[in-house]
Amino acid sequence: MGEEVAPACTYGDDTVAEEMLKNLYHLLLWPLCNTIARCHAEQGHIRVAAAVLSLATSLPPPLPWLCSFANP
């Protein structure tokens, strides 16, 4: 009744959680995109590999993108 509850995901307030999300994003998503691109390049599918790498570089910064799903 007396206490306000903060949103589950706020940008810039909780630096520890922010850093953890950034690390998770970069540790999982980038290697996945690179692996997919490399596999397609090895099979000669250069356009698919280029599209995957283009997608990976055009993704928004991790935290606002993740927070948009947590707090619509």
C-alpha cells in the first residue's frame, strides 16, 4: 500500500542488471549469427551469409530492445 514497486526492467537505473543483459546479448546472439553466417558461407551461400551478418549488425542496442518486450 505504501511502497511503489519499480518496473521489472528499467533503462539506466540498475547498472548491474544492465551489464548482465548486455553481456548475455553479446555472448549469445553475436556468436549465433556468426556461426550461421559461417556455415552458409562454407556452403557457398554468400548472400545468405551476408544477410545474416547484416541482420546482426542492424539489431538495436540490447537493453532497450529487451525492455520493450518486458514492459510493452
